[in-house]
Amino acid sequence: MELWYIRTQYGAADLWHSYFVYRVQSKNGPHVRCFVEIRHLAESLCRQTQAEYTEMVDILCWLALERYVGAQGYREDRPHDGDTPDLGQKLLGAAAYLDNLPLVRQLLSDGHCPTVNNHIIPSPMQLAAWAGNVDMLKLLQEHLPDFENIPFEADSWRSKTGPGSIKGASTRGDMNILRLAIYPPSRVTPDSKDFAGYPFGRVDPYSQQGGDLRSALLCAKTPEIFQYIQRFFQDPGVDNRFLLVRYAELGNVDMVRYLLDAGVDINGGERLNCNPLSCAARYWHEDIVDLLLKRGADPNYQTVQQRGSPLRAAAMSGSMTIVRKLIDSGAKSIDNDWWPLFEAIRLEHTAMVRLLLDLNIGDAAARSQILKLALDLGLDSMVELLQQRGVSLPS
């Protein structure tokens, strides 16, 4: 669910959002601090803006998805950034997203910082840029120095360029907002083409400022945005094979096509878990699977891929369509790879199991072991199907 707002979705974001709304509106409990804080934030915003409570909860739960649902899944006991909730800081982020300039001015005068992240919603700078609120972003920038180190803090630096605003603009895919995030008009030298003290085209990718700029390459919505950011570096220090598999996972077909046109290895080379075809198949992105196969991706490639072959990834996703696309393109069992069959069994996908059995995926010993696993997992329908096909338990 990471970057749900630019990931090609098939309903997961809506499901998580509905769950968040339900938990926020339910009673207090000992392990639901995040939901209580979202509720308090919604109540405070409604008092100050006269907004409708249900609508405000809906908005805040969308904003909270990025902070609470990621690659590791959601955890209600997730550790927090601090012991004392800072309601004012959260109000600043929400008000920046809602483009409430009067409330933001008040909160800034109270000493709240535009760049600080919290464990509920992203930073005000990121949210203002993501929402495309031009005047809001300019206001936040005016309350920040050109650059300042902050020793011994979680957010160890801040400046008119971020952190956060460039990422928000990149994910939005708006070139005008991106230029505003990178070149704030309130800088000491507003006409300079330098970026945060570095000459254009020579930004140190491993500096604090360069790291923030470089991170935006991982979430660019369009090739135009990506190219613009890339020009600030001689070498951004990001492996393009990693970028290709990342955008294949996100379902961004335009970025996948752009990186392929730029000459990135279509199979990911011998880099751990960087096969874009497996990744696109795993996340059910049929358009990217079609593009990769058309460009010559190897449907059997699994060198240094911990999740195995593209066929296994497609079976894991439960997509019969992608499984058939791969088989039609030459995907087959290599070295008695029985994992695709097991993944289909695990999902109790009867049609896929029958197809893979017909293709002789897995030898007799492997199928016997799969039958035992199906019994252990209580998959009665799969046990019956395997036994009908003559599979017996290991002796």
C-alpha cells in the first residue's frame, strides 16, 4: 500500500480506508491510539473550520493511509515518533492540505514547523505540494530558512525546499508545483538556478538536500517529472534496475516504458528481486506484463529472485489471465519448479490448479508433498482435486 495515491489500485486502498473510518468512529480501546488521535484531530478541525465531522474523518483517514499502511502492513501497536501527541503539528498538516490559510498562519505563529513529520499524517510541506496548493506552499516556504541543520533531531534539517515538498510535487505529477518546490520564490537569491547550495546539475546525491531530491525519483508520476529531477545530478546514485522494478510494482506503465526506452535491463540483470516481469505479475498489472513480454522479457527468468519465476508470481497473485499470458509466451516449469502449483493450491484456485496439473508442473514427489501441505492447511477442496488426479501422500 506504500504510495497508494500513485499505485495502480484494485480496491485495496478503498478497503483500508473504510477500515480506518470504522475504527476512528468506534469506541476507545487500549491499543487504538492512532484512531483516537485521528478522531481528536477531526473534532478540532471541525471546531475551527465549521466542517462536517464525517467528511473530515473521511479526508483524514485518506491522509493517514501513507503513514500507517506500508510494505510491512498495518499494525495498531506501531511505534510512534514521540510520547506526547502534538495536536497543533497535526492541525498544521491537515490545514495545509485543506488550503486553510488563516488557520495555517495562526499555527505557524504558534511555532509549529512546516517540515515536521508525525505518526498520523505526512508533513505540511508534503501535503501542500501534493494537494497543489500554490499559495499555501509559498506561505510555508516563507517561514523556513534557506537551509538549516538541526542536530540531534529526527528531522535533521529543514529548508525552503523541504524535506517533503519535492516528494509531494513528484507524486502529484505537476511540473509547476515541482518547480515551486525546488525553486521557492522566497529564497535569498530567487533568480539562482542552484539547488540548496549546489550548482544545477552537480547536486551531491548523498547530501541531506540531495537525498530528498533523489527520493523523488522513486515516486515520479510521469517521465517528464522524472527527467526534470534527474537533471539536477551528474549521477543520482540510484540503480535503474531498481527503479524499473519499483515502477512495475506501482503499476506505472508510462514510467516502465520510459525506463525500457532508456536501456534498462528488461529482466533486471543479476540483481536481487529486480525482475520487473515477476513484480508486475505479482501485483496483477496486466498492461505492464503485456509491455514487458512484447519487448522481449524472458518469461522463465528467475536468477537471484527469491520469489522464483514470473509464473509463480502470477499464480501467487491469483491472476488466471496473467498465468495464461506467460504460458502462451513460453513460461514453463524449470528444474521441477513446483512453486506455481503450490501457490495456486494455497489460493484454492481450482481452474488454475487444473491448468498447471495439465502442464505437468511438479513431478510425482513434488505433488505428493503439495498434497501433504494441502492437508496440513485444511484445504479440503484441493486435497480432493489432487487425489482425483492420482496424487497420493508421500510414503
